[in-house]
Amino acid sequence: MRCPFCSSEDTQVVETRESDEGDVVRRRRRCQHCDKRFTTYERAEIALPSVVKKDGTREEFDLAKLRGSMTLALRKRPVSVEQIDAAVERIQDKLLNSGAKEVPSTRLGELVMRELKRIDKVAYVRFASVYRSFEDVDEFRQLIRDI
């Protein structure tokens, strides 16, 4: 690690601590050259897959966009923020565990629908009605029957 004060590469770790959640390591370091101390933080970099949209374009996975679409479907429903966060985390874990570099938007939509069906049926129907772009009322009725 290079010293931010004198740019020397001769530094020593004086103290190491993990955060309470265990996802960040904090290290106090001392420069052997100028004797100044500084702190560094280490955090694992999580690489989520890119999303391939229906038109073939690709965009980075956006956790805020995922949470926003679920929150919109769950608007005015008796579902806690903790339940939404847990559902978002389950989706994120499935994407990470798949090991894929890209995921089709349709797959992502199906994961969202599965989570919504699990936590609130009305939100599931709301999301499905927009996501699946029903052509007629019979398709919508079939979705409700399937629940």
C-alpha cells in the first residue's frame, strides 16, 4: 500500500478490524518512511450480471431500479420495508449464485414475480399485468385463477 503523504510503498499494518456486519475490513497503517498513519478500507467487489433487454441492448444491473419496481407494485400494501429488502436480497443472491455474466430481463422479471407472489398476491397481479402486457381480459383472468 502506497503512503498518501509521501508515496512510499513501505507501509506497515498496525491494526486490523472488521465491521460489525463483517463486510468491511478497516486497517490502520503506518508509513515506515515518513512515520505518518492512515486508514484503508477493504470491501469485496460484487459483480452482478448485466441485464439483456428484449431489444438486445445491455445495461448494468441496477439494484435501485429493482427495488423501485417492487415498491411500486407493493404501494399501499401491508408489506414492510424489511420484507421488500429480504426479497431484493434473495433475487440478488440468485443472480450472484448463477455465476452468469448476463441475465435476460425476462428472467429478472420472473424472479421478481416469484418473490411478489410469495409476499403479496395483489402486488404480484399488479406487476404481472404490466410485465406480461396482457392482450385481453381472458389472459388476466387465467393469471388470477392460477393464484
